[in-house]
Amino acid sequence: MENPNKNVEIARMELANRLFFRLYQCANMLHKTGTRAVESLGLTTQQWAVLGALSRPEVPDGMSVGDLARYLMVSRQNLSGLISRMERDGHIVSTPDGRDRRSRRITMTEHGHHVWHREAVPRIHDYYGKALDEFSTGDITHTLHYLLKLLDNMKQIDEASGSIEATDAPDTADATQA
């Protein structure tokens, strides 16, 4: 006699495989189509995320590089080149952090604020509208709920693996704010 629990576990792993592959595809499509939505402004999805993170009302004085890396869940090394390019383009400025001179504080410039609020956000909202076409508010709420549960589980895996990049970024942020 076959173990029914084994069949349930096999089916669960097949579904998990499909789910994670779809997440992978969605991440790739977000990068591809999201960049198209803002590329005429000279932005990428990574720059969109940085500007969104810095535009949040709770960080009016910007963020340290470490805090920004933790919030975006990227390494400082990956963020370093991005910050340099965005500084070169006049979207952000990096200054010594008054609280810790060894640290750098990243803030949006006036130009960065203009690009973000006047140009990028309307395009991003249009993109969201198209990407979420035929999603009800309930659909969006449920999807967000399950993605947050998945993210929490993945953070626990990351922390258990001893990652020095373990994150403690807030779970809830306005969608246009990274």
C-alpha cells in the first residue's frame, strides 16, 4: 500500500517548484518591463527602488548606506555602484553621516525629488495599473499577504544560515516607495 502522505508531499513540492519558478519569471519581467516604464527618465528598476526608499516620509533626512541596503535587501557592494551612478546623474547625494563619521548618508537631491515625484511616480502608477489589470483590490491584498509570509520565511532561512547581510527591513511600505 502506498503512503498517502508521500503523494501529498510530492504534489506539494511540485506546486512549490511551479510557484518559485513563476516568482523567478515575475522578477525577471518586473526588471525588464519596469525598466522600460522609467528608462526614458534615465532610471532602472534598481534606481526606482532607491528613490522610492528615500522618498518615504519616515526618512526625511535620508538613510545610511547600511540601512538602505538592509531595506532593499541587497548587499552594500551591490548598492555601491548604483549609488555612484545615481550620484553622477544628480538624483542623490552621499555625505558623511553626522551620527557616525565612518558611515555615509544618502539623500535625494532637489533634482531627484523632481524626477521621482513629477515624472517617475506617474509612470510607475501607470505600469502598476497595467501589470495588475483584472486584479481586484482583494486579489492584490491577498497576493501581498502571501508574499509577505513568503518573505518572512525567506528572512528566517537567511538568518539561520548566518548571513551577515541578514535583513530586518519593514514589511509594509507604499508600493511606489520601494
